[in-house]
Amino acid sequence: MTPNTETIVQINARLAAGATTHEALVTQALEGAASAPAAHVFTRLYADAALAAARHADAARAAGLALHPLAGLPVSIKDLYDVTGETTLAGSVVCEGEPAASADAPAVARLRAAGAAIVGKTNMTEFAFSGVGINPHHGTPRNPADPALARIPGGSSSGAAVSVALGLAVAGLGSDTGGSIRIPAALCGLVGFKSTQARVPRTGAMELSRTLDTVCAMTRSVADCLTVDAVLSGTALPVRHRPLAGLRLAVPQTVMFDGIEPGVARTFSRALSRLSAAGAHVIDVPLAELAEIPKLNAPGGFSAVEAFAVHHERLARAGNAFDPRVAARIATGGAVTAQQYIALHDRRRDWIARVESAIEGFDALLCPTVPIVAPELEPLLASDEAFFKANGLLLRNTFAINYLDGCSFSLPCHGAGELPVGLMLSSIRGDDARLTAVALAVEKALA
């Protein structure tokens, strides 16, 4: 199958011109979901409901009614979110038989209210606890960027990314705790937007870490991310467009380039050259505070401690049914004391204040989203050592922004015929609108 690479704006232009219908688009998406390239992408399909939403949008368009840009367009939702009448499995088999959700998660309800045709729930790392995207229960979606070699899609929002990359959805609702939107977006050549955590309600999303979890999505463009974010948050960001010339972009020299693959380094350097040529001021900064994160986030870290609080009864009841790699990471949170947990928060609060002060005056932080291209799948299935090494590299850069409670975009910056590489633009909490203006300018320069 040939992926549909159109943006929401382009698709709506074709719909307005009568070149296609919402029903045709959703039918194509559902047929694609059953194809070989989409193996393991979806854990559940909503064919009837999606087609009904598409037909409703077609009828409204025929009647001359104004439509939301997402109305009648195929959208996917991560298996993390509550849907009325269903047990939320979160990529696991452990939750089977637990009570069904009594209401849609707000994020899902808001997508429905906008008229989106929700085509299905997407596969994910079990309980969202990994940046790799491997799932031993439901299989692992293959990254579409390399037809010759099976590579990981990135996680934990693995199916969400592949659904968009294959053109089966215009947007994939996922989540980002340590990079779970931006990592798969980077590895699959998409745009991922991790908003400030407080922007979108987390109700109805199974927790990994209440301190870090963020409800957000990935699409094919910054503008599309804006469209989806306005639905999820209930408020459009007040973005004032800015030229790239004169923007001050800080490139942290600590940690973010450790272990970088030569191809990623070349692609990132090429992107910086294009931004500089367009008039941006690209400035290297030490930002030595980044090296403090592993020590400050020990022992256990927020994700392990808070995931243990959520899943300890499941571990006790059915620990052998977990993905062993996920169970091992969650279990480390069980030994952390209340005093240690409170100290985690105190140290983070101090660190955030120091980093916000250090980057004041810059329009964005700029670094590779991840320092490697998508690794080959089989070695990571076979070896715990290879898996955890890759997982650490994949999560390192993105997690720093979750720890900062910041906002962040991953934009594709690779050339035609190259494996995808993400360029990450980040800023402090609450700076989503200003960062989006920077992302739009950078995206235009890299196009």
C-alpha cells in the first residue's frame, strides 16, 4: 500500500473540491488497517462507528454546513484511553476481565464531539513503559520507513505512529511520559507535539506517571498538531507567526549528543546550517544541569514509583503475565520510601527553576529528538542488554523535557531516501504558543 502523506489542510481542500468523500477516506483507512503493512498496529477497530461519522460529515457538507477540520477524518486512539463499555487494556493482557469504562476519556470524547472518525485503538508498549515500542502480547508494528528491514517503530505510542505513517489516520492520539509521542514520531518521520502537561486533562488515561504523563498526539505537520491540540485541550493556542530570522535557538552541549550515530549527527548539522542560513541565531550553550537528571531522579524515578502504585496489585496477582521487561522496571518502584518520593519532587522543583533561569532569553532549545535512527527489531527482541541500551538512548533527550515540565515538538529533518531523524524544539512549561510559532518557522525552513 502507498501511504497517504496529505495533511489535514490538504485533505479538506480535496473534500471541498469534491475530489473525494469522507466515507471514501475512512473506507480506505479501514481497508489499509487490514493489510500486511499494518500488522499489529490496531488492537481494536471501530469500523461501523467510523463509517457513520464519515457519512454524517458527508451529509453535513452536502447540506452546506460548516465542519470542524477533523470531522469525518480517520483518527486513531492509543489503547491507553477509556472508551465507554470497554475494559482499557493498555497494551497488556493482565487487565482482561477488569471492569469496563463507564465513560469515554475526555480526550476521546472531545475527538468525537469534533466529528472525528475514530477508526480504532492502537497497539502500544505494555502500560506505556518503554520508548522502544515492542509488545510481546499483541506483536510489534513494523516501522514503515524501511521496507527492506524490520525496524522498531518507537514507543510507547507505537501503533499510533505507524497508523499515521501508513496514512490510516490523520492523527494518532497517544501520550508522552518520557518521550512516547516524540520518539515514535522521530523514528517514523512524523511531527509529534508534547504540550505542557497541564494543558490537556489526563482523566480516563491509564496512568504510568501522574507527575509526567501528558495527553497529546502526532500528525504530519505542525499545523495539524495545532488542530488536534485545540480539540484535546478545548482551547486553540494563540499563536503569533514569527519569521525565523532573529530567533535565538540554544543547542545544549551536555548529554544530548552523547552516543549519537554519525548519520544522525550529519542530518542534525545540516538542519542547523539551513536554520542559520535563514537567519536564526543558533547558539551552543553548556546547560550542564542536564547531567544531573539521573542522580536527581533516583532511586527508581517518578515513572517506576508511580507505576508501582498503579500496578502493584496486578503484579501480585498476575506478574507472570506481564511483559517481563516492563514488570522488572515497575518492580523497582516498590522499594522507594515516602521520604525518598517527596525528595524526588523537591529536587525536581529546584532543578526546573535553575534550568528555566539558564535558558531565559532563548526562543527554544534545539537538539536531536533521539541520537540514533530506528534500530533493527530482531536484536532487541533477542537481547535484554540490547533492548535496555536502546531504550535508554531513545528516552534520554526527550525525558529531559518531561522532567522540565516543558513543551516540545519533534520535526522530521532528514532528506529523501534517508531514515527518519527528528529535530526536537523545546521550551519551558506554559510556553506552548510561542514554541509553536518557532516550530512553524523551523518547519518551513526545513521543508
